[in-house]
Amino acid sequence: MSSTQRIHWLGAGLSSGPGIAALAKRRGNVVLWNRTKEKAEALADIIGHEGLSVEALDFDKLAANIAPQDVVVSMLPGAFHTQVAKIALAADAHMVTTSYLTPEMQALDAEARAKGLVILNEVGVDPGIDHLFAHVLVDAAKQAGKLSQGHSVSFESHCGGIPAVANDFKYKFSWAPLGVVMALGNQSRSIKNGAELTIEKAWSGVEDINVLGETFEVYPNRDSLGYIEEYGLGDVADLQLFVRGTLRLPGWKEAWGDIFTAVETKTDDELKALSEQLWTDYAYGENEEDRVLLYVTLRSTDANGETWSASISLDETGTGWQTAMARTVSLTAQVAISAVLDDRLEAGVQAAPSDATEAKRWLKLLAEDGISFHAENVSLD
């Protein structure tokens, strides 16, 4: 990072603080932009690090303040990411977001490559750290010869942000509930028993699962199939299971019965009103502890019935501005920003790195920031 490069962090919400603090401490020259400057100033006061300035978010003013090779970080609602990326490209600057890579963002790839710029997506916890785990596990399996012809392979990746102490609703919201509620109606696609499985509504696919000695409920999340190639499993002849799932506390499906009915019967305006009520009733309190659990495992069985398996997991808790969700999401974004600034990524629109060596480097940096990982039968060194 040159002395003139700045990091423009857009959004002072619940998942921003730890990453901003780490950047301000390690890199300096960070500008925190937020729609209400007062909220950004309040977070800056809590962080208390030098090298952090605050501005009210105005896209015209933002565009005028971005210099070539700066990095713009969008922690805004998903609808703004493509707009932010276009502003960054126009200024010859890089862009980072923790959200899923969209077709609209992918359409900017040619321009980003031509300008030598990185537009980096999916660098939070899920998506983000889950990708890093997956690439490390697949690389280990390949090195051990466990993905060759004659092997039956199963891959699972499950993540959830849940209350550390269960409540009657079996959930608490880290951010505005509308996105969570609307996503329940999305179709999911995965592989189960060697065949494609399509589930129209999230709650239709809920199953019990044991993770690290605890029982949870889990359902397939979005379209898992696109990640088969990305994770390096496209050539596996016998892929029995491939799923990226969402973890919830036991009893979640029963507790959310009325929400599922609302998703099917209520108008968009009614769902917005419901979400506002849910935010009132089930947002985390100031000192309430949250938990993020991520578990990724890969199993391979040969023709003789001998099974090789490996897994990586994290189980984090936190409170206040240092919640588990805020730490796992924003500290990963911070590591991603460093990778951009240090010229370790190729130009273009992309997600978290697929190279196992780079993935392990990110995990090592996250461990230095206090995120703990547990690996079974695989090295993170």
C-alpha cells in the first residue's frame, strides 16, 4: 500500500467495527462513510484509533474523493454494490464487498481486467471463510489422492449466526430482518444421494444435524451447484452429497411457523411491516451474546469401503460492537483488503481466493486477529 492509497469503508452498521479498527491500526488512511455522519462518528469514538476519518455518505462526494488505486469497501445493502463498483471503476479504484457475486457485478469483469483493478466479492464469513475452508479441504483431498476414479465423495458446508443463549424464537437478528425473511422463499439446489435436489421453500428442507457434538437444524442455502466447479470438484465421477446449508437452533422450524405462512401469503408491504416488528422484538440487546458456527467437511470412500475425511470449523461468540458476526465478517473483509493493497490478487471480478496457499494465508491472518479454527485431518500451516 502506498502512502497515498486510501481505504473508503462505506457503512457503519453492526458488522463493520472490528474490521475498521484493524485497518485503522494496521494500515491507517481509512475513511468511514455513512449516511448519517453521527453514527459513523459514534463508531469511530468506540474504535478510538488514529488513521480513521469520518464523512457523511453522499455518492457524488464519494466519487470526487476516490483516487486511483484506492480501495472502496461496500458494507451497504446489496442493492448498492453494483453502483459502488461502477463509481470505483470510474475512479480507477478497487472495490471489495462481503456479499454474493451477482450477474450484474460479473458483467463488470472485462472493464476491471482492462484497467488492472480488483472487484472482490464474497469475503465475509458465509460467503467468505467457508470458501477458504473448502479450498483447503479439497486441496488436501487431491494431494492425498482421495478424489480420483473409484472414490465416492461427500461435501458439506454449514454456517449460522445464532443466539449464544436460546430464546423462544430460536433466533436473533444482527441486521434488518427483511432480507432473512424474503430469502426463506428462495429455491435451493444441492446434491443428495448422488442426484440433484431442488427445494422450493427453505423450511421444506429442514433436517437435524450433529455438528461438533451439538444438534442443530439445517436447510440448503441458495444454489449450491455453482460451487462444485469453483471448489474443484467438477471432475468427481461419484459426487454423492454437495450442499451449502444454513444452521439454526433446534426448534427453529416450529418457532418460525407463522413466519413461513407470512412469506407465502403476505404482500411485500406486509412483509416489510412484519420485518420491522421482528427487528423491534428480536434484535440483539447491547450486551447480548451472539454466536457464529461454521463447519465444512469433505469425505471420500474408496471401492474397498475405506473412508478418508477432514473438516475445518469455527465457533465464535461476542457482544457489543465486537459480536461474533461483526468479527467474522468484517475481519475477513479486512484481510481481503490487505490482499488487494499488497497486489496478491489478479485483476477482475472475483470471489474469495481459490488457491489453497492464499486461503491458508488469510486464515493465518484471521487467527492473528483472534478468530479460532479447529481442523481435523488437515493442516492450516
